[in-house]
Amino acid sequence: MSKKIQAVRGMNDILPAQSPVWQYLEGTVAELLGSYGYNEIRMPIVESTNLFKRSIGEVTDIVEKEMYTFDDRNGDSLTLRPEGTAGCVRACEEHGLLYNQTQRLWYTGPMFRHERPQKGRYRQFYQIGVETYGIASADIDAELILLTARLWQQLGLADSVTLQLNTLGSSEARAAYREALVAYLTEHKALLDEDSLRRLDSNPLRVLDSKNPDMQAMLAGAPSLFDYLDDDSREHFDKLRSILDAAGIAYEVNPRLVRGLDYYCKTVFEWVTDKLGAQGTVCAGGRYDGLVEQLGGKATPAVGFAMGVERLILLLESLECVPQAVYQTLDAYVCAVGDDTDQAALLLSDRLRNEQEWLRIQTHCGGGSFKSQMKKADKSGARFALLLGESEVAQQQVTIKDLRGELEQVQIAQQDAAAWLAQHIN
Ligand code: ATP
Ligand code: MG
């Protein structure tokens, strides 16, 4: 036998047993976003490599070492999207959705990053992203946060996540701060680890994000971005905070929250949990007022976030927050034993669906003995087995057996079966 081919490392199959949780999470989010007036957009998974280089930034971890980039047959450099924001801006700009308009959008789908696979970190992973365009004021930043807080409530996760908040200021403020930070870090160069030394030149703000315990004391003494903020950013942040305070949303201001992508300004936030180990950020986002212009459009204010679907599912499962009803079971499993009963079984199932469209019915296919079919009926999880033998078919009858409860077995006319099931299924 030849060697079996396996999935690519870090890219997971989502098996039938897991799908109900995925559908539950995706369905809950889609409904919530719809109720806030957000519309879904679907972008391609593959984009021109330059889109990501120009938006995420040449010296970010993603662009430097995590992208799946390849030349297609024409020699064009393409990349499997590592995130959705850049493609969303590209699509909106291309179709004229931004100029003189506001948009509230969401999308879901796989993203690709060549990272070291571990729990909560994969090479293909799913995000649900939300982006808004054309609104410069802090009320929309607050709406995004309120919306996520409502989602945690609905999912039963509210007590397990906390909100971290920061502001990065304008790009001018950040440039001035960057200078001060680089001066400070250069002074303490001996304490920097290898990653931070590399970032000192390319992306010094990211050094603040280091989790290295040996660097924490030194970082605590670093200059604070707050001292460099421009008035506009300061007011924006105060307004956001006052709305969150009024709405009763707890948050922690974390001046070292910087995010890994270049395009953020002003507001950045993360919802984090301590229940998933190192991969604790389940939702992250911020404002990116400069990106549309940077990608060739007219300056357009923008703010958004993305949730990590796998991490949220891990959290839902570890906290046992998945409602039992998510695992929908069959109402009936229709068995057919004897010559030509297979056709009668399919027609009976069809008739039942016509009469009670909500019924969840599986029809046994492929024949087999009564015993083996009953085994399958039991394994299917169905509440009732519907049995068709040759005599039932001849008399237009069906035998109904309760697989889970105490009801007596009955034989009734096929024309009464849908009503009987409706009456006995609560
Ligand atoms: P992290 O700090 O965990 O690497 P990030 O800053 O790279 O996250 P974003 O690019 O902002 O993350 O993506 C938003 C969310 O997508 C993250 O908060 C996380 O929940 C999820 N996510 C990011 N990368 C991965 C991955 N490789 N596998 C699974 N989920 C991921
Ligand atoms: Mg990352």
C-alpha cells in the first residue's frame, strides 16, 4: 500500500462532530451583527502580495516571515491572505463603497500564517472580522466594543474575558514617541533579547509587547506614549472611555498594548482570557484611519476588529458553554426491510417532510437486515424508528418504535404518521 497523504501541518480538518459548535458560534455572531445593521462581505482568499506588503507593513512579523506567498503560472506574486482587513479595504475601494459613504461590514473565513503550530495557533485559522468605514468619531469605536461585549454575554463568556484598551495616537505623535523610545531602548541595549534587538530598528513599538520576563523591569521604565499624544487622539480616547464607563463596560488601560500590524492609530483593543494559556487573545482590533489612503483611496476613517474562531471555540468548550440544543438530533430514522421497500421508505420520508417541514428524518439506504438497520437507527440518535416491512407497505401502514422513551410501539396508517410524530415530539 502506498503511503497516506496527510493534511498540511497546522491546517486542520473540522470534523462532523465539531461542526455544530462552529455553526452555533458563526450563527450567533451573524445574527448579532445583522441586528446591528452590519452587512456581510466575502473577499477572495488570495490577493496580490503587494496588498499585504503595503498595508500590514514590510517589517511586521506577518510580512517578514509568516505569509504563504507564491508565483502563479503567469509569474504574478500572490499571497494567501494572513488577515482580512487589507482585502476588505481593497474590495471596498475597488467597488466604490467608501467615498462619501459609511459602511459597517463583516466577513468570516480562513486566514493563513506560517507560525509555529500549537494550541490556539494554527497555520490555517478562521477569523470573523468586522470593519467600519467613514466614521471618525469615538462613538463607532465604542459600538464595536459594546457589540463584542454583548456577544460574550450571549455566548456565556462574559466572566471569562477582559478588555484591554490603549491609544496609539496620530502617526506624528507616534513618530515623536518612537524616537524617545528608541533612545531609551538603545541606552538599555544590553538587556534586549534577540527579537527585540531586531525590532529596535524595524518596529521598536513592538518591543513593548515582549513577553520576556527578563525585560519587564526595563520596559516598565520606558517612556510612555501617553506623554506624546496629540490633543485629537487624547480627546478621542477620553470620549471612548466615557462611553464605555457609562455603558458599564470594564476595561484596563494597557499602555503597552501595541498590536502587530502597522496600520493602527488611535484606539487599539484586545479581549483576552486567562483560560487558554499563552494564546489568550480572542478578539483584537483598532482604528486604522490611514490605511485606505495608503492603499490609494481617498482618506477614510476606519475601525475594526477580528475574532479568532478556534480560540473562541476552545473557550466555549473548556467552559462547557455550548448549549446542548446545538447538537440537533434526528426525529426519525426510517428503516425498510423486504423486497422493494426501499422506494416506499424514501417516499414515506418525503411525505412526512411535506406535511411537517421541520421534521428531521434520515432514511436508511443500502438495505441490510432488520437487526443491522435498528442498530443504525439507534446510533443515529433519532427519537423514533419508523419501520416498513412488506406487509406495512402493502397496507400503507408504518410501525413506529420509540427509541428513547417509554411509548408503546404502534402501527398506524402512513397518512397519519406526520401528525402522530408532531404530537409526540416536544
Ligand atoms: P497573537 O498575538 O495571538 O499572535 P495577533 O496580534 O497576531 O495575535 P491578529 O492579527 O490581530 O492577531 O488577529 C486577530 C485574532 O485572530 C487574534 O486575536 C487571534 O484570536 C486570532 N489569531 C491570530 N493568529 C492566529 C493563529 N495563527 N491561529 C489561530 N488564531 C489566530
Ligand atoms: Mg500573531
